[in-house]
Amino acid sequence: MSFLQPSDIQAIILSFKVACTATVLSTPLGIGVAYLLAHTRIPGKTVLEGVVNLPLVLPPVVVGYLLLVLFGRNGWIGQVLARFDIHIIFTLTGAIIASSVVGFPLLVRSIRLGMESVDASYNKASRTLGAGPWDAFLTITLPLSGRAVLAGMTLMFARSLGEFGATIILAGNIPGVTQTIPLAIYEYTSSPGGDRMALSLCFVSILLSFIVLLASGAATRTLNKR
């Protein structure tokens, strides 16, 4: 990869770190939220659904600014974290949080659709045989929703890999610290003579996205065989 600069390789590695961490940390919560939306009648369910899906309709820059307000020095969460000497703004953690928030609705929507497609008679049969709600979820609902969970994780990973707006507001564009592939491309396009390097990173981004899709398809076929 001689056509890439060392800073570009750092951006690629950081993009993978952000996307992987955001996806892994968000998946358990996404499964829980999807189950609440699909199989419960909790008060305020409509409000919860609206809050979860809000990042889908808001511009990413708006999401990033709201996160900046929350995690800033004067923000509600930022003030609490400051007491423990934890800083989110302009850090890799900030980039992970931004990607998690923006990609979370895609994860939840996919898993929810999978859970809603599971035949309710299976859960009823397991309850008749003595299984509790938790056992029925772990042995029936979750395994049968495996493809939907995988699809949601793939969508979120891809979305996190290409996240720009919220990340640049909350985490900034610091080479080697928070600069991911989209931010590096933006910097190249803003610099004279940077078109060639921007195209190189665009090619890498396309290649990585294609590999993710192939891996997801292979994993789905494996689940289908089982």
C-alpha cells in the first residue's frame, strides 16, 4: 500500500477501531431495545421508538452538536465525567460515541424486524413447557433472530466506518487520534493537490465496505445452513 501515507494507514486503523468498538458495545443494548419495542407494551413505547430513530432523520452535524452540548465542560454529562477526570471531547472515545449514536437506529430496526418475524407460537410452546421469559428469549427469540442481529451489526459497522458529521463535531479531526477515513478524505479535498490521496482513500473505503458485505453474506449463509 505504497500509495498511502503513514497518516492514511493510521486513519484506516482508527476507522476499524471506531467501527468495531461502536458495533460491539452497541449490540447488547440494541438487542435489549429491539426486544422492548417488538415484544413489550411498556409505557412511553412510542416515545422510546422516536428517540431511538431520531438520529436517522436528524443531520449528523446536529447529532454531533447535541452530543457536544451534553459532553462538553458545561454539559450535563460532561460535568459529571469531569469529576472523575474523564474527557470525551476530541478523543477516540468521542468518535466511538458519535458513531454509536448515529448507527444505533439501523442496528435496532434490523433486529426488531427479525424478532417480530419469529412465530409467537414458539415462545408460547416454550412457556407451556416451563421455560421462563428469560429462557424463552435466550433459547427461542435470540437464536431465531440471529440473521437479523448479524444484518444490524453489518449495517452499523458500515455506517460507523463512513461516519463524518457527528464525529468531526464531537471528536474533531486530529491525525493519529480521531482522524478516520472520511475525515482524512475531507482534509485532502480541502488541501491543494490532495485529490490523488483522497481518491486513494476512497478506493480503500470502497474495498473495505465490499469486504464487509462479503463477510456478512458468508456469515448469513452459514447461519442458514445451521
